[in-house]
Amino acid sequence: MSLPPVEIPLGSMRFNSDSQKLEYFNGQIWMQIHTFSPDLNGGARGLFFGRAEPTVTNRTDYITIPTAGNAIDFGDMNGDGYTYSTTASSTRGICAGGSPGHANVIDGFTFSSTGNVTDLGNLTSSRWLMGGGCSNQTRSIFTGGSTFGSPNPIVNTLDYITTASGGDAKDFGDQSVGRRMQASANSSTRGLWAGGYTPTYINTIDYVTIATTGNATDFGDQSRVSGEGAGVCNSTRGVFMGGGSAPGNRKIMDYITIATTGNATRFGDLLAERRSHGACSSTIRGVVGGAYPNTNSMEYITIATEGDSVDFGDLTASGHNVGATSNAHGGLG
């Protein structure tokens, strides 16, 4: 069905009725156009890394976010650990730092296939009790936490890698205040961190521009003090879920509009009180799983509409200090 090459302009496109594929002409031959969708086995994929259950494990689970149900074993991390910083591109999920055996390690998982981790490099320093990381399709930023050794001093470190190539992390800048166990959200341009422990729980929200290095800037405040929480997001909205020292705070969810600065607004309540949990999202749903005291339950929200969470299913094992990420979060929109 091809015309003589001399008659075909470079870059021409066609639908090949034999292969049922879209093709373009590269000057010599017709090439199939490959497109990416975050849908795997029916939908966007979320990963839950490690946990203390109560023994620390290298377990990794996955879920299909648009379809409620129980998690399935994905593979193993490069060492037992918990309290990580987690990020993702549309193809790679990343888990960095943590205790006891993960320290400065940066692990990478390929979303499209189950299996064990690839070692991508090291953080600028060994640390744990970290908060959620921030990422877009290109760059992953890891945040805060504590260095090892009594009294586990808190740091304000931000470091980053290029997600596709990995390698050792480089200095990005500093958070406005050293803290650990903060929630995160991101668009393709901004990364945000909310709450944390300083060693008191705070309501501070910081943000950075992901494509440029530099120190974090004040964004506003959460509706309550919190720490040991988790965040989910689409490209416009971030929702911070649970956490905090007071039992009444641990069911609260509040949200922000990522493109504008300002204080958070109440979103709704979780089914159960949660702290030290993990969360992941698609463009539609946010899913939270695990928590202290140990649980294997997961619940979800619809990010665009306020309201309370709904039961999703169960992780493969109970535990707390779970890390989580997905291949369809708001930074990839």
C-alpha cells in the first residue's frame, strides 16, 4: 500500500489498514507511532513499598487504581526498609532512603512489569523518616527526614535525580524548615510539602518549581497541624490525608489548588484514623493504604469532588510507615 518514497513528504502520517496502526514516514520507511498510556491491566497502577509489619520488610504491592480490590505482590526492594521518599514518572516508580537497610539507596521499579528493584544510585546523605517526594515526567525530588544516630537530627535537605537515567542525587535546595514525615503533592511544574514534625507537628505548606533548583517558598497553611500524613493529587489539586498527633486530626483531609498559593480547605474525612500511611493517585482517584497501628486496609477518594473516603480493598499484609506512588499522578498530567 506504500507510495514510492519520492512522492511522500518527510513526516507524513497514515493509518495502516493492514496492521490497524498509525504510522509516519521518516524519509525512508513507514514507522509505527508508539503512544504511552498509564493504563496497565485495566488502569493506572499504584505501588506500595516496604512497611513495618511489625518486622521491617522489602515487600512491594501493586493495585489498579480505577478498580477497587486487593493488592497483589509486585516484587522486592533492594533491602528491608520503611519511612522513604517516593516519586514516579509514567514508566518508573522510585523509592529512596529509609531505615534500617535502605539508608541512602535509590530504588527503581518498572510499572509495566512485576519484578524486583533496580538500584539507581544514592541520595546525597543517608536518612530516614522522610516525607513524600515530588516529581514530574523528568525529575524526582526527595525531601527532609532525619540522619541516622541519636537523637536522629532533622534535616531540611532537598535533593534530586533525573528519573529516567537515575544516578546519584544532587543538591536541589532547602525546605523552609527542617522536618520529617510530611505529605506531598505535585503538578508538572510545582512540588508541595505539607505538615511534618520539627519536632512538633506543624501546618506549614512549602513549594518549589520542579524544573529549577532553589529553596522552597511558603505556600500557605494546612487546616490543622499534621505529620506522618500522605498526599494525593491530579494536575490541579492536592489532597493531604490524615496524620497528626491528635487522634481527631488523623481522619481529616484538606486540599489546595496547586497553581495558586493559599491555605488549605477541608475536603472530608477518612473512614479510619491514619498516620504513617502511604498514598497514590490517578488523575481521578487517590488511594491510601496501611497505617499505624498496623492495618492492611485501603480507602479512596475522588480528587475533584470533596467528600469522605470509601473502602478500596486490602494490602497483601498489614503494616505502617508505607511508601507509595503511581504512574498517573498529577505531576505527569
